[in-house]
Amino acid sequence: MSIFLVTFVVMLVVVFIMAIGVMFGRRAIKGSCGGGMSKAECVCVEKCDKRKKLDAEAQLNQG
């Protein structure tokens, strides 16, 4: 039982440190908006810059 408690406390400390890092890092956590090379649809309200660039390149290559 003591190993469980030590592990649990360590995990809580790690999550707390990550939260502090996000708060002071001033960078929002964001997804890739469909990112990779797959042609998956973007589920974001507004497409990210990377996705816009990929879409523009695809349109240039098509026509």
C-alpha cells in the first residue's frame, strides 16, 4: 500500500508541475488540427496555419 501512495503522490506532483509550466509558459496547449499527412478533416472551428498551408499546397498541385 505504501508503494501505491508514493506513486500517487509522485504523479500528483508531476501533474502540478506541468500545470505550473503551462500557466507561466504563456503558450496555449493546442492540437495539430488534423496535422499529419493523412487527409483527415479538420474538426477545429478555424484551421491552424499548418493546415492552411497544406490545403494551399494541395490546391496548387491539383490545378
